[in-house]
Amino acid sequence: MEFNIKDYIQKIKEKSIQSQPEVGILEKILKGYVLDINVRNISLNKGILSLKNISPSAKTFIKTRKKEILYKLKEHNLFVHDII
């Protein structure tokens, strides 16, 4: 039996998405604003959405449309207090 690191990493990613289904919804909503965002760039802790390792222009673009994004998240029953 061979160990394939690519398959192992893919399984870990799928498990993390399944354990936090709201992150998948966040990714879909944020992809409407920034195309190069994925699950690894999103962190949701205690109602605070933090964006990691994305370009400064993309982060600024999301922060300028903060109210719009928070409204869409409320429609999906995700309560986020702030975007950092």
C-alpha cells in the first residue's frame, strides 16, 4: 500500500469543511466578491470572521462592503459580528 500525501491532505481538508459547515457557506458568499479566496483563508471564531493570506486590495474590497456581506450572512443564519 502506497502513501499518497496529496490524497491525505485532501481528506484532511474535507474533514475540516465537514466539521465547520458555516465556513463553506462563508466561502461561497465571499467568492462573489473575491475570486481567489478559499477555505484556508477564512477563520470564524466567536462571531469574528478573520481573513488570512489574501492580498491587501482584496481585504480592503471586502471591508468596504462589510455591511452588504454581513446582511447576506444573516440571510443564511450565520451571525458574524465583525470582519477582520
